[in-house]
Amino acid sequence: MIKFLDIQEINQQYSDDLKKVASEVIDSGWYILGKKVQKFENSLASYIKVDHVIGVANGLDALRLILRGYIEMGVMKEGDEIIVPANTYIASILSITENKLVPVLVEPEQHSNNLDLNKIEDVIGPRTKAIMVVHLFGCVCWSEELGRIAQKNNLKIIEDNAQAVGASWKGTKTGALGDAAGFSFYPGKNLGALGDAGAVATKDESLAETVRAMANYGSHRKYENIYKGINSRLDEIQAAFLAVKLKYLDFENEYRRGVVKQYLEQIENPHIVLPSSPQDDQEHVWHLFVIQTQKRDYLQHYLEKRGIQTLVHYPIPPHKQLAFREWNHLNFPVTEKMHETNLSLPLGPTLDNSEVSKIINCLNEFSI
Ligand SMILES: *Cc1c(COP(=O)(O)O)cnc(C)c1O
């Protein structure tokens, strides 16, 4: 079976180093927010080239803490609107609703899967305070025009960088393009911890201080609480694992790009639509390689019979989820079509050449 993503094999490569740092943490007697967290925050900050990185418990918390920070700072208040792509993973949207802010869903472009930047200005109103761009599937969502629109309308740009750590636009890394960014280090992400972990990155010092306090019970100093904060701290052991794996991130992302190059050049089948190739200014990291086909379930079954595991990202769009019953009547045709036609092929830093060839051959031989 060709696995969709072999997390065990990925971590096996680094197992000596991972075990070594795990023992250091065990022996240190210090398990949350210590030297390992600080070291990882500094390494990620210099990798992304951003002034402040705050390690938190997971990617959802990273995003909700950014918004909560802006609320505490008086930049946003209950009922304000945040523009967000309709086809994102539900976490982006939950980070908004949890803060009693209002998500304004915008359709993606069909082939890039990313927010259609031309549709943003139509939905900006007096209560719009931010655009949450999601670099979905590891593909950069950015343009100069987006920066201009945000500036003109005095909007913050928050990047959901959960799927795109290491990507860049004109040489600037995602996570350093906007005002603040949330990262996820869920085990299956391009930079995966061995458990849950996340981070906030920002160049805004007062946001950084607010988020840091907010994630630790609203406290700057022990037992002094200036906000009604939450507990979203990063474990030393996860930070230590992440510091090990960060060193290999560029290599792994480059490997993914190599696989994707073959997929893009060699998959040829009239039933299959491939995602758009990166433009010159974009360096994607391809968290997922998502094809579109009218025969999705049939193709998935066909590949499974041939020993190829695929997944669907995502089967149900957020506005059709029971969790958001109040939006179930809304129509986002591009998004809805995507959720019916998307199929994610195996992709990862341990997928070998013979596996890639087999996947390509099976796809090219597929007919109805
Ligand atoms: C994974 C993910 C998140 C949330 O990250 P967790 O660490 O699972 O909380 C947020 N947004 C997107 C786009 C994601 O893929």
C-alpha cells in the first residue's frame, strides 16, 4: 500500500535526534515554556524573518489568540467582520466565531484553490476589520493588490499558515507577509510535531506581548493576570522535536516540489484537472496535491484497489456543516463543487520514485 503520508517513516529518519532531545527534556525537570520553547521560537523567527514568534498549543489556538489579541488591543470588537475563504479548513472559521467576530465567506479560485483576491473588495463594509488569507494546500495566497486593498481599507491581514510553513512570495516567507500569522505543527503538517503544537508569528510587538500573555492565563508575570486568558502553552518536548525537524524542513519541502513537478508534468488524463502551477513569484510547499475530477469517488476506489491511498480535503465545506446550521442555506458554488471533486494524492518527503511513477501510471490509465 502506498500511504497517503507515512508519518512513521518521516519521523524514523530523525529518530536518534528525537530520542536524544526527548531525554534532555525528561532529565531537565522543566516541561512547559522553557529553554527549548525559547530556542524553537527564536529559530522559527529567524527562519521566517519575523520579529516575534510565540509557541502555543495548536494551530487553532494560534489563530484565535491573534484575533483575541486584536480585540484586547481595541483593534476589533464583537460583531466585526473578518473575510475568509469559504473552502478553508473549519479551524480558520472557528477562530473567528469563537471570538464573536463574523466570518464573511468568499469563494476561492477554482484552480489555485485559494481565495479569489478579485472578490474581496465587493464584501468590504464598515465593520470589516481583517482578511484572513489561507495558504491552502501549501500554496501561497498573496498579491501586491491584496496589500493595497488592506492598506486602503485599514484592514489587518492575518495569514493562516497552517499548511504552508516554508513557502514564500517574492522571497518573503509566508507568515511574514501579513500583520500576523498562525502556524500549526499537527503531526501531518509539513513541519509536524509528535503531538499538538502551534505558533503565532508577527512583527507587531504589542500584539506579540498580548498573545504571549493571553496564551498563559493572561499573565505577563506569574500570578498577575491582566487579561482573562486561556491555557495554550507549548510543551518543551514538542518544541525540542520541532527544533530538530525545522532543520530538515527546506529539504523536505524541496522534495515535495520534486514530486509535484512530476505530477504536474506527467499526469495526463481528460478526466483529471490538475492544480495550477506556481507563478514566478510564488514558492509553494505543497502540503497537499489536490486534483479535481467529476468521478472522484470512482477514482478514489480505483486507486485504492491498486494499493494507492488517497484522501479528500475536504468532503463537506464549512457552510454545509451541522456546526454552522445557520449557514446551510447559503450557496458558494465554486466551493461546493470543489468539495465534490477534490482528491488528494499521496505526497510527502518519503514517497519514493517508483511509488510516484506507479501513481502517475495508474492515473494515466484511468478511464470510465
Ligand atoms: C491544521 C489547520 C489548522 C489548525 O491547526 P491545529 O494544529 O490542528 O489546531 C488551521 N487551519 C488550517 C488551514 C489547517 O490546515
